[in-house]
Amino acid sequence: MTIRLIIVDDDPLVRAGLTFMLGGAADIEIVGEASDGTEVAALVERSAPDVVLMDIRMPVMDGLTATETLRRRPDAPEVLVLTTFHADEQVLRALRAGAAGFVLKDTAPAEIVTAVWRVAAGDPVLSPAVTRQLMTHVAGAATGTRRDSAADRLASLAEREREVALAVGRGRSNAEIAAGLYLSVPTVKAHVSRILAKLGLNNRVQIALLVHDADPATGDGGGRTGDVR
């Protein structure tokens, strides 16, 4: 499958570099470029991308607003945030809005290519351990209202679904969850799909954020960067 990719960045040199690098990668086709968030919706409508590589800081409409707008679409492409900071409030908000992860602008080219491939395959490119780092350094502990709301949403799940959600929050892969709960991997995948549907979420990062909101101490062990599958 060829991955259709849009690059959004207000710096023409960055766009040119990313286009040169990613356009030469196997199975990636650059189908559009944008210099501002205001251009993204129309470009997505015309080009039907699988993935949008989105700069977070742009002068007119930033990448956060553009991500929130895109992810509300019923046929939303995956969004991979491009940023200069590990711990950034806007990155965290983009993840809450449904971005599938983020890469730093100084990331090695091969790793950015891999990140695009993984996002296109439905795999977030950061683990809940990285998400927890963002929460700790940027947002702090969840407010009482947010914590209570998150706990109530997790309580609405069936017992096994809740166990799977907590394991996702600990950074466990599907194979690790299956081994720990004595389930098959397809059964774990089915549980994850039902959790997403029941809670109105659209990826595993959002499950991890919800678990963290309900109990920031949950999952302090075992999360491995880049190992969310």
C-alpha cells in the first residue's frame, strides 16, 4: 500500500527538506503541502491523505487547531505532530484531540519515515510512558473534575475491558496484554476496539491519557518508548 502524505509547515525550507526525504522513501507519496493550518481542510478534501505530518506552531492557524478540526471529520486521516519540544502543552492537547503521536524536528530521517509508516498502520509512535512524561512536565496532576470524569468513564467498561485499558495505560503491547491476561492477541484487539468505541476515543494514546487522568500513578512501570502496538 502506498501511503498518501501531506506535509504542513510554515517554513518552506523545512517543507522542502521533508518532501525530499519522505518523497524518496518506499511506499510514501507526497500528495500535498500546506504552509498554514487554514489550508489543511481543503487540501485534505482534495488529496485524501492517509497521514498528515503537522507542524504545531504556525502563525495564522496553528497545528493544534488544524488537528482538532481534522480529527472531527468522519474520514479523518491520521495526524503525526512535528515539534521542537518533548514536553509541550500544545503537543499534549494535540494528542488529546486524536493525533497519533509526535516526532521532533531533529529526529533522524529514517526514524521519521518509520513514524509515518507506523501511524499509517494504526500504531501510535509513542508509548504511554512518553505521554506520562508530557503529563508530568506540562499538565501536572489531573484536576479533581477531570480525574472523576475519567474514573467514571473507565468504570463504564466491562471488567475485562477495564483490565485491558489499564494495561494499555501501562504501555503494554497487545502481545504482552494477551500473555498477562491469558487471552489471545485477536481477543485483546477486539477489546481495544470496543474500548475505543464505548469511550468515544480514536487511538491507544487517548486510552493511556484517560487512564492517567483517572489515576496518575497507574502504569509507572513497564511502558517502553515507541512500543505501543
